[in-house]
Amino acid sequence: MGFGAQSAPIVHELQVENVSSMVMAYRNCLHSIKLGGASCFTPSIEHVARTARKHAQGDDYYMLVILTCSEISDLSKTIKVI
């Protein structure tokens, strides 16, 4: 699953305990990636939705953070899946 970032390896799923740890994870990854061109978000959104549905009875929360520096190449599909 890729978004358009131009580096490897990229960790797409991070377990964080709170907002502060989410911000720290974001800051840490900024130094190791180079944002790329147009991005396709639909597969990522669908993946997170499937994972969250599997654990719907649990106490966990799932958050999808999308950062982009360019156009969304599948904008109509992205809007529909959201």
C-alpha cells in the first residue's frame, strides 16, 4: 500500500497511545521520507476501515492521518469512500 512517498521502508501503521505520541511519530517520519507526486488515498482509507471494522467491539480507536503535498489522483473515489 503506497501513497506517493518516495522512500523505503515506510511504516504505514503505527500504534500510538495518545495524541502526543501520534505527533512524535509524525515528526520522526518527516526526516526519513520525501513526499512524492499525486497520491491515491482510496486503498489506504479502505484498509483502515476494514481494520477498524474487525475490531469494532474493542476499546481501541483508529485514526487515519492523511498528509499530501500534491493532488489527489483518485479524488472522486476518495470522496465517495469517506
